[in-house]
Amino acid sequence: KLTNNLIKTHSTCNEVKSNGMIHFRHNLGSVINHPLTPNSIAASSSDTTSVKEIQPTEEMIQSSLLKQLKKDYPTAQDWPKFKGEGKYNHLEFIKWVDLIIADLKMPEELVTAKLGLIFEGLARQWYLEIRSDVGPMSWPQWKIQIENRFGTDAWKHNMEEAFMKDTFNPSIHKSCLQWSLQQKKRIQAFDPESSVKRIIEKILFRMNGTIRNAIKSLMGANITWDKFIEAFQDVCKDNNIMQKYK
């Protein structure tokens, strides 16, 4: 009698008997199985396996990330050229390559393989001689070679001389940030042991006294590079100060 009532109520369901238990298969295709039947256990096991299979592992994530980073590897045309003559800065070149290796996880072998295309003029001649005499080298080894060859005393003297001659002038230097960064690079070239505080002090003395004092009063006692730049930019926007020196 109970079965007849259920059939009338669920007209869209088919009655299925298994081990004395009644199950119903809905016309939408979903099956309600007893949790202890063999079919139900097998289905549950299969579902669990399929869920585990689609969970990305750490290895899969890293592999996918590496593939994406490889798309962003710069071509030889995109790399900065280095001639090793004139007003060059080999430290900037080294820093750029280090960042590419770190940020894009670029293999060092790909970097050293491009050096022959990146170097130009005097630097290329030097590279070909070293490469022929010494053979393949790692990027850390090449960095040492570059620093020894191009970080000469004469180069350091030229960088210091350029720093001393470049006094801040609002009429010439339209960007106080650009001028400050250029001076900072020069100091790091001829005096790499300088602290941030010492670098700022040296830069301040390449300015007019009024501008220098205005910056120092805005910075306060806790001197950082960011505070210095912020104070310098604020002073540069002050027409009452800047107009006197244009």
C-alpha cells in the first residue's frame, strides 16, 4: 500500500528494488543510493578520486608560473646595450641583469648567452677576448670580470668629478627627482660604502644653502631616502624659494 502511494506521488520516478530496499531514480537522471551498497561506495570512491585529480599541486602551480614568466623574457633587442666607453655605468647594467634573473626567474645560461649580442664597441671586443681565453663562465663570474675591467680608478674619478660639478639649478634641472637619482648613482660609483644618510648629506651640499635648509627642516631627524625625496619635491614646488634661483 505504501509503495502504491509513493508511485502515485512520484509519477516521474522509476521503482528500483535492490537487497530488499527501495530506491528511486528520478527522471532527471540523479540516483539516490543507500550509502552502504557496493554501487554507492564505488561511486563515492570514484568521485573522491576525480576531485583529488583536479586539485593543482605546488609543482603544477610553479610550472604554470614559469611558463608565464618565460613569455616575458626580454629579447636581445630589449636589453640595454653596454659599450664600456664614454659616460657609461656598468653598475647599472649589472643591476638590471640581476633584476631580470630574480624577477623573471631567467636562467643564468640564457643571460650569459646574450652577452655577445648586448655588448657593443669596446665592451664587445673585451668580451670576445675574455670568452676566447677563459671559456664559458657563470653570471656571477662575469660580474666580477665586468667590475674589474670597467670599475677602474679613472672611472671612479670621472664619476666623482661629474658629481662635484653638477650643482642643483632650478633653471637647468627640471626634475629634482631625476637629478637626485643621478647624483645618488654617482656617489655609489665612487664611494660604494656610503650609507643612505651620507649620500643624502653629500647631495644636499650640491644645492644652494636656502634650498638645503628648507629640505632639512622638512625631513626632520629621522632621515630616509623617501623622506628626502618628498621634502625635496615639496621645496621644488615652492615658487617663493625657487624663483630666486631661476
